[in-house]
Amino acid sequence: MEYSSHDWRKNTDDAVVIDANTLNKMPVNDSLVRFKNPKTLKVEEVEVSRLVRVFVNNQTHNRKSIK
């Protein structure tokens, strides 16, 4: 797969999500998190690769919260 220079997914190409119960694996770049936003009560989706990017950036910059 060819990614643009700004596409974070190139860094998560080999990352997987693991089901804690069955240990089944699914590629991060093919995975979404669907949740109800507690502030707006709307159902939202976020790409897991984006969550990885936020986590890494926050660790790198020693931030205490996710913005």
C-alpha cells in the first residue's frame, strides 16, 4: 500500500488490535472505535491509527491529557 508523506498509517502498517478474550488479531489500519461521546451523546467513530498517533505524540511531548 502506498501512503502519502503526511499519512500516519504508514507508521502503523504492521500494528494489530488484539481481542482480549479470543486473542484474534485485526490490522490497526482497518479498525475503528465506535463510541457514544459523553458530552454530545452522539455516536462517533475514530480510526485506531489516529488514536495511536495521539498516544505517541502525547508521550513524546510528555503531555498529561489528550487534546
